[in-house]
Amino acid sequence: MRWFSFVMFLLILPLVSSFEITEIMYAPDSDIGGSSNEWVEVFSGDSTVNLSSCIFNGNEIDTNLTIDANSYFVIVRDKGAFEEVYGVPIPIIETSFGRGLSNNGGEIEFSCADEEDTVTYQDTYAKKNSKTLEKNKKGQWKESLREKGTPGTQNSNYQLSYDYTPIEITEVMPDPFGSDDRVKPEGEWVELYNSGKDTILLNELVLYDSDEDHELYITNTNTNSNELCGGCYVIIYRNGDGDFDLSKNNDAVRLYSGYPIADNVLIDEMTYSNAIEGNSFSKFEDGWSMTIPTPGKENVFTSSCDWEVSIDTVNSIFKKDDFEFVVTVQRKHGEPQEITVKGEIEDLFGRTIKEYTPWTKKEITTKNTKKYSPNLKEDVYQLHFWIEGLVCEDMSVDDNEYKTLFAINPQYKESASSLSIEQLYLGKDEEARWGEQVRVKLDVYKGDETKHAVQMWVEKEGERVSATTKVNVHDPFKHYPLTLPLQMDANCNNKIDDGKVTLVVEAFGLHEEHEFRMEGVSKKICKDYLDYVKEDRKERKKKQRFRYDVTRLPTTVESGGYLPLSVQVVNDDAFHLYDLWAYVYRGSKCYSCAEGAREDSMQQFSLSEKEAKVLDFILPLDEEMEGEYSIKIKLRKDGQKTTKDLTKKIVVVAPKVNVVEESVRVVGVSEENNQEEDVVFRRSPLSSSTGAVIYESSSTKAFNMIPYVLILSLILLGVVVWRKK
């Protein structure tokens, strides 16, 4: 009985084969002979294989050939068709394939004597694309990485840790704007896409250009992630690499399983020619096309262009002989073409003062610039440049035109600094109490000066009787209307007599004083003096919180005009980055946003320890506004999600004159006959502009001509407004 059981056990054991099927060409395309060139590769394993007793898919093999151990041989449907494509690399056994290998998947069985190997395959991979099914070292069947397969040699994907066949090159940036070898995210780059479902590690892979020695290893330093998830993109940056270097004229991008090329497998490749700076090559179903770059995203084909004109004026206020500006026209997408750019300078009344045509049908490849230094009199102006007659369809017409405000002021950038005490905010009796906090308004102008500290305190008979408030101002040639707090001593023990005290302010070697009276102590503070002292010490140990407030805001403005606004920010005891923006609103609607967003007026800046800064805005107001509106000023520190907000009120009134149609009579003097004459202007409104800075003009004539000039003339970038003469 035991003997019978042992025999049955042997019968139900699977047959163990020393050989194995390792590669299948089941659906060759017409380029390599079609169905007549079907073949199957077999590896002999550790033993020799005598083929005289072997059967392939039920058909006997008619040969006495013996295959050595650890060798390959191929069973082919048509020996002539196979040799025409591959030559005679290994033993070739021709036999009947019956009706052939199914293109929709099937089963292949090869047996010799008491050994056999059976493979069931699917049609997921290698179907009529000149590739084969290969078996890797994990026993998985995957598509070959080489065209026409690898008969007689180790399979192309055998040693790979992953099946890299889903990875493909989908976009290449061979000629970016700027230097090709800049660090990421600038410079040249290659986009890869994983069309499979599984995540693949990329750290074994290497990119090459057309030269085998110009390799670019994929590492954590030149990509944002070394793991490429299924259905995801990843960008491989050149990132300063000295070997990998894509030519502008003709080149290739190749992805291999490692280095060197001779010992590794090609995973994907593309070739290109005639790259255009700033454009990428993108892969689509019908091939490669030059497009606008979409790194890390699905490729988008567009035949349109994108051109931009811009003006760089460095500042918004200039001395008469120092004004200059640079006009730039730049291709952001599309092919080079002939470009025409025109421009003009307008005064406050919409009159054209100067006209420019920097380029007329000029062939521009990437970017052209031109500098101008016009001689203008003291006034406020608008620069306006635009692109004319584009023959392509521009995908973003907003940047085809550029407008900006500027001012010519003879007093701009005065070298001498100035300092004055403008106001003390005291009680109704014009006195302060001991222990209270006094607010002081200063007018500070920093000229050609390296010192930056502004500090103030109160003293009586030469002894300080307050804390010292200190801020730093770093920007030269800048006007700072500062409002700062000053903490008086508590004086709960009445050691300091009431009476006159002196406010002292010092900055840039300048010294200002102002007397006021101290009378009585704060009962709230002195009610429990010890608790006050303890709390005061605790607060002094804490970092000073940053503060900000509006320092300049008119009570009324005209609809369709501009709202000037100045905001002071005083930093705490550490370096911070800030975003500051403002807008006018009522209910849910913004009335200073034009067609943009509420953040359009945003100014970004940084402040060092205890530094103060004054930022100026011009908010363009919608027409047909009337009544009370709110102004929201938002400050964000270090990119935090929450903001510190201020809300102010403003009254908007209808314009006093029709700024488009109504004529304004101004009595002038003719230079020829010295006689009075009527001069009639028609004002066209200046364009919307955020962040522009206008100074207070000293021209009395313009000041008297029309009331709305006063509004524009109040807007100073903190230079000469309210300065003491």
C-alpha cells in the first residue's frame, strides 16, 4: 500500500524541466516578415537537450541536433524569414507552427522525453510592434526593450529591477531662455512619463544625448522625485551637468537602463532638429511637435504665439537729467517673426509729448531691447508702448501693451537727510500721564546716508523718563512718514516731578526736540505696581511684534480716478518676508480690481530687525462709484495662510468736470508776443496702474488748472511730499 501511494505521488508531481522557454515572437509586424517570422527562444539550462524526441505544440521536431548546456536555440516557423532579419546567431530549428501563434494570446508547449515547459501568454505587450515577449529573472513576461527582440542572447529586461517599458520620453527642452546649464528649475530638461500602474524607481537609469559619453545620471539632486508613480510625470534637469549637452541644431535624447550604453538596454529615445529658444518638443499620438513648455503636465498642442512688450524705468521718480527707460520686446512662444513696436509719452491731459517706433518689421528671434533718455520738464507722465500688426494669433494679448506712470522732479534724490517731529497724539488737555503710551508722528527723509537708526525717548532735566523706541530705515533717498509708540515710565512712587519734559528724536546725526507736559500717573497701572513691573519685564523679554498702519489716505476721491495710499510697516526683532496689498470694495464686489484679482496691487518685500518701511499704492477706481466704500489692507508674513488686515473708509464723489468731453480754459502767455491767450486741453484718462508713485508737483500753474491734478500730485513714493523746506 505504501508503494502504491509513493507511485501516485510521483505521478501527480509536475514535470520538472531543465530547459525553459525564454522569449516569444508571436505577432511580428510586416516590417520583419509578418506571421511567417514567428519564433520561440528556448534556453537549455544545466543539461544538454537532444531534439530528436521533442514536440512543439503537438508537432514532432524532425532533427537529431543536440543543444549544449546553458545555450540558446530558436524554434522558427520559416527559417528563411528568420535568417533574413537576424542572420544565423544560434541553432535554428524549423518546424510546423500549425495555424501559427495566436495574436490574441494563447499557449505554447515544448516537451522533450519526460520534460516539458508550457507558457500561457497574453496580448498585452509586443503585439505587431517589432518587439517580443521576454522572461526576466523574476519569471515575469514583459515586452522587450529592443526592437526585434534578443534571440540567442540574454533578454533585454532580464537584469532590470523593474519593468521599465511603461516609461517614455514625453517632452524635451533643448534650448531654454538663458544659459542651458543653469541649475534647476532653469536650463535644459527632459520629461518622463510612466504609462503603467506601478511606481518605478529611477535611480538606475541614465540619460544620454547623441554622444555615448555624454551621460546624465538620474539622482535626487536633478529631479524632484526619484520615484515615478503610475500615470505621473517627472522632470530630469541638466542642473549644471558638464557632459549632457543638447545641441540647438540636431541631437538625440536617449534613456538607458544604466552606464555604459554597451552593457545596458535602450528604454526610449527621440531625435530633433532646429530647436527654437524657449520652445520645447512635445510628444503626441501622431509624433513630436514644437510647443509651449508644459513641464510635469500633459502636453498641449498650440499653433499660436505669445509676444510681450515691457518697460523698465528702475524708479518712478527722476531728476530732470537722470530719466531713462528701456523697452523690451520678447518672444515667449512661437516662431521668430517680424515685429513692430510703437510708443508714446503722454502728460496728465492725455496729450502726446513724444512718439517712438523702436522696431518696424524687425526680425526678432528671442528678445530685443532699446534705451531712451528723453529730456522732459517737471511734471507727471505716462509711458505707453504696444505691439502692432502681429501676423500670428497671440495667446495672451494682455502683455502686448504696457503702461506706467512716472514723474520728473528736480528735488528727487536730495543728498541731505532731514528729520522733524510732526505731531504728538496727546489727550484733550494736551498732556500725558506717567505710565501711558504716547504716539509720535515723525517726518524722516533719508538721503545719501549709510546710517539707518531712528530712535526717540523722553527726558527730564537730562534723565531719561521713558523707554527708547528704535527703528531702522535702510532705503536711501526715501521719505518715511513714521508713526511710532513711546512708553513712558510708570512713576508710581512719584519720584519724578510733573511738568515739562522733552521728546528727543535722533537719526543720521540729526537731533530734534519737542516739549510737552506730564501730569499725574495712570491709576490703572499704579493700582498694583509690582504686578505692573513684573508684567513690564516679561513683555520686554518678548520680541517686539511687527506693526503696520495707514499713514496717508485722502478723505474723498473722485470716481474713475486714483486712490493714493501709503502704509507703514515696522518689523519685529527678526528678519521676515512680507506680502502687502490693498483694494477698495463694497459688499462682495471689488471696485479697484479692474478685470484682475484683489492681489494685483501686491508688493513683496523683506525687513531686517526693527526695520521700518513705507509702501505707496495707487488704486484705480471704477467709474460710476459714489458714496462710502471700504479699503482692505492685507499683510502676510513669511507666507503664512492667515493675514493681518486693516479696514479703512473712503468717500467717493462724482468728478467735478467731464474729463473726456469738457474743455478747460486756461489763460497762458504766448512766448512770441507776450500776450495772454486761451489754451484748451481735452483730457483722456490715464490707464489703470497699481504700485505707481507720483510726487507732489511744485508747478502752481498745473495745481490751479484742474482739481483732479491734486489727487495725482499727492502720490509720492516717499520722496519729497511734506518735506520741510
